[in-house]
Amino acid sequence: MQTFRRSANSIAKLSIAVTVLLLGGLGWLGLETFRSPYVTHQGEIHEQPVVFSHEHHVAGLGLDCRYCHTSVEKSNFAGMPPSATCMNCHRLIWTNADLLAPVRQSYATNTPLRWTRVHDLPDFVYFNHSIHVAKGMGCVTCHGEVDTMPLLYEHEPLTMEWCLDCHRNPGKNVRPRAEVYNLHWQPPADPLRATAMRAALIKEYKLQSLTSCSTCHR
């Protein structure tokens, strides 16, 4: 006596196929969600104690990154400017602007402003600004063209996948150290010259493909 109909085999195969597709779809959805700005906060504007325009200060006034981020070449943390740095200029210009009242109060009371970090990596990720600068990695590679941002936002996703893409082949982003802070530097237009330049810098800066977990997770 036949227990199952002949169609049972087809139904079983179809059920397996649907289950596999469903699990694959859920996995894909989870991966895309993890990469999405909802999780990475890419492009998100954060509320700050004072409205600060990188576009105005960098493109308009020509300030170098290192004027405010003083420890970027010697520390893992680029540094946030103390109110005294702001007051170097604003004790002379915009001296009574309501917008800058928190800066004046911070300076007068010697109480640091509580800036909200925009590029805020998880605590389990170790990132050192100084080594990236020393190896010829431009600010724009991670931070984007901040001189076009009236309000700063996270330009890149800063996911592990994104970091590893550069760590596997750092030569594609290398530039002369003198151009690290030049937000609009471009490699030579001639592909042969560009390749030769990168090869020379890779050798000079001793660039390596570092993909070991302990490189960033310590």
C-alpha cells in the first residue's frame, strides 16, 4: 500500500527549495541592513553644542586640518580643539554672536564643550590616526571632502568590510605625505605614472597588507 502520493516528492522538493530561498533571503536582508546607513549612521547629521561649518573654515578661510586636530600626526586620536583654539580668532571676530555664546562660556569657565563624535568607532576597534598619516593615507579617504560640508557627517560607512578593503590593498589609496591634508589631490592622470608613483610610495612607506584580526582588535 502506497503511503504517500506521487506528488509528495514534488511537494517535498518545493518545500526544501522555498526554505533555502527564504533563509538565503533573510541572510541577504540582514547583511544589507548591517551595511545600511540605519546601522552605520553614514550621512547622518549629529546635533552639536555649536554649529560648526567645515566648509566655511576649510574652504572659505583655508584652515589646515592640523590647526584644530593637533594630535593627528602623533596620536591615535586626532584631537578635538579646545575652546581656546576657537577663541584665537573669535576674540577678534564675531565677538558677540549668539551662535558662539557656548564657546565664550566654555572658555571663560574652563569647561570643555561636549562635542558629539561623528566618526565614532566601536570600543572594540583600535584605530590610530598617526600611523595612517605616516603611511600616506589622506584625510579625505575616510572623512570625505569636509570642505564641502556645511555640517559634518560620516562620509564612509566605516564597516569592517570597508576597512579591510583598504587593508588588503593599501596601495590604491596611498599618496605623498605632503598631500595627506590636501582634500582635492589627484594622482597623475597618466596610468603608468600613477602606477609607478604608488609602487615607489609603497616601497618608501613600507606598506603591507594587514588583515590579521589583532591589527584592529586588541
